[in-house]
Amino acid sequence: MKFLYRISNNSYNKSKLKNASKEACFINFSQNLPLSTDTIYIIADNINAEIRGFLKENIPTNGHLIEVNTGSNGASFRLQLSLVDQIPDNEIIFFHEDDYLYKSHALDNDNFKLNNLLIQEGLERADYVSLYDHPDKYLPPKNGGNPLISAEGVEYTGIFLTQHSHWKYSNSTTLTFAARKKTLLQDKSVWLKHCSGSHPNDFQAFLELGKIGRRLAITIPGNASNAEPPWLSPLYDWGKI
């Protein structure tokens, strides 16, 4: 698996969990998702000296630091997308942002991570996979939920089971997701269409991908969460990680 991890000091000004600094999120990611045999490309976009020093001290042996200054979230995502061409065929590629936390699992070690295995299992049944169960799928639109959810806060979807998790098909997620290289290349024009500006419109991109038959699968309950307090994956105390 190849990870394209974006980290920046120029992120949106949003409140985050106290345990979810950029440094803490990176350490949590490193401990709970990649295997020692995977490759991590760290796209350090407009970082300050403090983050640079942290990354150089904590970069895994399978990590590669790429320093850039793209100027916006959209441009940073497009850089991520451009790197797909350089990755070997048949690889799973994980696009990652810098404000996520993952659950740890008792049997995890350098050569086995349940979260990593879940990504592989999900991609057997879907084109895109996320471990983040976004709570907007359970909120009525009038209360700020996903606009395609019912007035009762219900997402009409399909549920399936793999060896290690229940999953649901969903209409959208954030820009932290996994897919196979061939899928990303085939869908590149859709991503570029909706992420051409400074702010990428991932919601509209996933809706268009759904219309052409792409399926997005998400673990339920979530094994990861965005670090914004209003949008934490349900049924877990993410502040205690």
C-alpha cells in the first residue's frame, strides 16, 4: 500500500480535539495504519520549522518527505493526484489528510495492522474505502446533515460483512480515502473537475462518481475519525486516544 499523507501549517482554522495536534495525528497514523512494508510519501505543504523538525525526527524508515508550497488545499490535493502516475500498477493508494485519528487494536504489530487489513477487505467490495463513519449521515439535512439523508436522519444504503467488519455503502466522504491506482486514473477527470479551485469539492466529486457506478464503502462503526469535535465518528471516545 502507498500512502500520500498531506500535512500543512496552512490548514483551515477549525477547532480540533486537544489530543489531535498535527504531530499527534501523524504519530497516531504511523502507529495504527501503515505496515513496515508499505511506503509513506509525506507531502509537507507550507510547513514551519517546528513541523519540519518534528517530521525529520519522526519520519518512519519507509517514509519519504516531500516539501512543497502549493498555496491551497485544492492545489495540494491536485499534487497528490499527480503522484498517482508514479506509483506501480495494481497498488492500493491511500490519500490522507493531517487531522485524523485511528483506533488501535490488540494484535497490531509492525507487520499486521487491522486497519490496514480492513482497507484491503473493503476494496474487494467497493471502489473507494474510508474508515471514517461521518456523522453527517445520521443527521437530518435541516440540522446540518448530509443533504441526501432523509428527514429522519436515515441513509438508505447497502450493508455488507467482511471477515473483520460490517460496512455500508455511502454517498460521500472526505479527502481521506483509499482506492486502487487504476480506479484513480480512470476517475482522474472527475476529481480534477471538482477540485480545480482552492477548495476541493469532495462531496460533488463522490456524487458524480456514484452516478457512474463507483461504490464507496465505510466501516461501521468507524475505525477512524476526523478530529473536529462536531464531526467525530459515533460510538467512540476519540478524546481518549
